[in-house]
Amino acid sequence: MAAACSLRQRPRSGRRLRAVAVSAGRPLHDVQLVELPGKGRGLVAVRNLQPGDLVLSCRPLALVQAAVATSALTGRPVAQARSASSPSPPQRPAGSAAAASAAAAAAAPKGAASGGACSEAALVAELQRLTWGPRQTRLLTSMYRGVSDAKPAGSSARPTAATYAATGAPGITASPNLDLKDLADPWGTAQAAAAPAGPSAAGGAASGLESQTSAPPLTPEELAAVVRLNATGLPSDDVLLGKLYGITNMSYIGLWPAHAMINHSCAPNAVAVVSGGLLCVRCVAPVPAGSELSISYAGALGLGPLLLRRALLERNHRFRCTCARCHAEELVPRELAQLWADIVMLVSQQLQPRLAPAAAALSRAGAQRPTPGAPAPSAAATAAAAAAVLPALLDVRGQLAKCCGLFEETLGQLAPPPQEALWLQASMYPLFETRARCAQLLAQAAQQASTAAPAPPLAAPGAAPAADAAGAAAAAAGGAPPDQAAAVGLSLEYLEALSLCLRLQGVANAGSDAHVQLAARYDAACAAHAARYPGPRSSELAADARRRLERVLSARYGTAAAAGPSATGATAAAASGAAEPAVTGPQAPSMAELLTVLGQVQQVHGVVA
């Protein structure tokens, strides 16, 4: 069953939550809600922000959660989440739940799971079940106004609400009818927690909250429209924070009004992380004062061609992205753009599927374990199974090398600036990801095959054997046998391909789960290479990989030293004499804690280097 509107859970690990200040109109003293010309509402930085800076700590207007059937950490079933320790939004009488669910199912958008515990329909039903005070009504109505004023798909602007009075800043107007403090804490949970203890109001509202009397101000169809364009949902809480703070892993879908104010970019500078119902937004790139904060709405497709990204955004969010990255890709000549699209299609539909059988065969060969009393499989049998997949892998490798060479040649002819070159490379991410996977399988196959017999020649025609030659030369200089020289070359080829993928993740998907996972994978691969082939270069690679992993973790989770409001912002707030309501969020973990928890997760999942 879903645990509706569970706002926050108390950690069971003994770590204490720390209050993070949010000021009226200036949450965390770092961002401001404004009207941006041609884009609608958005958040801009009040001061210079750095990766890892916490800019928003948001509670949901409505939240539906369900226990994950299988733990992402242990693979075992998990128990239903405990009830929230903070005041929950009041709900309408249970007798109306059936009618609300039926209406929500009828109003749910096509493709939404009407019976799922964490579907859009379930969130619409939850919105209908709640009772609404003036603050919540104002926020929900404003979110719908932004939906109803949205321009049709294909327009250049994001869905926008009515323009408010100008602040005097050129081209930017403020949104005085929307207080960012209210958006970040729509049910006044922080104020209720700070208020003196008192009896709970009927319906579950704690003392200090506004009077809750009315039904939702929107029809089921209007609620469904708000949910469709503003809801955030994932199949799991953040795994590292959940393990660190002892929070039960939950799937969820919810409305976080403050988070909904952040616009999209295909090269985002911020990321949102949800744990225990609390959504925190941190910078993942430097954001100069006056610049807009942005996140990605595209998910994994953010690492893909322009046409795919735009099709997704127009279908799901009803706007046409015109960010700097999209503009750079628009300038690519049509013939060249079509050539690159054909390369991505070839890789996705033909080359990637050919890797799956080889990966399965290598997994079976490497995972053979004797049953009790049975003889152990011979090394020759394992080596033979690995050697059997080498021809297919070498053929895929040769075709990938040709595709990469063609792309790099045509990119060089364009001679774009370095930043635009990275954006264009990111649009070809499926190509580079497939190359890294092929190199990984080749290195694994060569290592297994060399246990019994010399591996076949690894430089297929047209396969650009520079990496093999470089590895062989380096190994020969150290007196290594030829087979080991080839294995070193393939291992270095894999690390080089993986390093580029990690860099491109940081361009278009920085701070995401996928970015963290890839950084951890690269760190493990470099550590395994250093252990297998010790030497100065291997040690240098391992040290660089650890630094890159720590930068990714710091950007997504912050660090204990950098947590909370900036000293500058706190000083300004103290000088103004304004009272600061507190929004409670988990204290940023230390890097040592993050690395420890990450190691535990890797051990459970058996990360392959």
C-alpha cells in the first residue's frame, strides 16, 4: 500500500537532522524567484554559487509513497515505511477516497498507470483527498495557471503564468504573489515544528498550521494537468542517503512546488535529490550571480541527439527547448546532423545488441563454480569459452572505431569552441558508451583466454590498434610477456573510453544517479587496473579516478563543511533582523561517510571493474 503524504522520516541510524534556514523570498539566501522573458517563472542566483552548494530544501505539496518490493541494497523484500514524524497535510474523510480514486483514474493522462501505487492517477487522488487552506490553494491554483497559460508544443517558451510587477531589473520581473518560502514548505511544517507544542487539529494538522477547510480548488481534469507537467517520481529514494541515514527505500511520486519553478536545460547546472520525502537541490556547476538555475527534465535522453530530446520535452512538458546546447546543435549543417543520427542509429540497433551474447558468455565462463563434490571446471574450458567470443567483439570494435573516426573527423571540420564540442560529443553518447562496453568485454575476454593459451591477434583490420601497440610497448619495456602486454593495452583502452563517458555525463547529466554510478565504476576499474598492472601510470590513473569520484559525490550531496547557508547570506540575514523559519534536511555527510557507504553498495551489487 502507498503511504500517502509522508513528508519526512526520522533516521534510524542515530544521526541527527540539522535545521537549514530558509528566508522569505530568499531561500538559503542564494536564489530568487523571478519572471524570465520568454520563459515564465524561474530561479536565478543571488550570489555566485559553486558545485555542492545547497540552494533549496523542499517539502511536497502532496506525496504518494510505496515500499519498494525489493531492496536496491540487499535484494530482499523491505517493510512498509514508517509514518512521518512531521505533521502530515490533513486529509478529507476516508469515505471520499473511492470516489476520488475513480475520478482521478478517469482524468489521468494516457499512459499513466491507473492502478499503480505511485502513478499519476494515485497522486491526483491524493490531491483530491487533502483539505486545503489559503496557502495551499494559492500554490495549487498558481501551478495550474502556469499549465493553462502554456503555449502549444513547438513554441520557444516554457509554460508560463501571468507576468507580475517589474522589480526594476532589466528584462526580469519578480513574482510577489508567490513566496519561495511557501513554495518550499507548502504546509508550514517548519513553522509548526518551531511553534510551541499544542494539541493536534482535527484531520492530523499540527498546531500552528493554517486552518484547513476547503476541498481542492481544481477539477480532477485540472489536477491531472498539473500533475502531468509538474510531478516528480522515481522508483527509488536515493540509495546512498537511504543507507547512510537508515531511511526505508521507497518509490514515490509527488508535487514539490519550489522544485517545479526550476526551468529545464540540456546542460543543467543543478540536480535534485529526494530522500525520505525531502527534495534538495544542489548546484553541480558554477552559477554566477544573476544567472538562471536549471535542471534536466530529459533523464537519460539528455545524453542523446537534439531531435530525440526535443521530441521528449514537447510530448511530456509541452515546450521546445532553446538552451545553449540545443542552439549549438541547431547550427550543425543538416547533412552532417543526419550522418551523426545515422551513426547513433547503427550503434543502437545493430552494434549494441551484438554485445549482449558476448557479455552473457563471459559472465557464464567467469562465474562457473563447482557444485559440492563435483570437480572444478578446467582453466582450458573457461579460456575456450572466452576465446570463442573474441572474433565477434573484434568485429564490433572495428566498426565502432570507424564510426568514432568518422564523427571526430567531421567534428574537426566544424571546429566548434571547446564547450560546444563537448555538447556535440554528448549528443553522440550512445556511440562512446558502446565503445567503452566493447572495450571492457574485450579486456575481460583476453584476460580469461590468456589463462590457458595465447590470445588471438587483437588488432583487427581497421580497428585502430594504437592502444594495443602502446600497451605492448609499455609492458615490453618492463619485461612483461606479450600476452600481458596486449592485456595491458586493452585495459588502458577501456579506461580511456570510460573516462570520456564520465566527462560527457558531467556535461549533460551532472550529479545524476547515472553520473555517480559511472564515476564509481571508473574508480573501481582504475583501482583494479592498478592492482593487476602496478606501476607509476596505473597509480596516477587510480588517484585521478578517486579525485573525480569525490568531485561528483561532493556536487550531488555536498560535504559537511559546505552544508547550510553561506556565511555571506547568514550575515545579511542577521543584519536585516528578519526571522528565519527553518526547513529541516539531513546534514550533509562527510566524504569519508559517502565513500564508505558507496563501498558497501558496490560490495552488495558486485561492481565489475
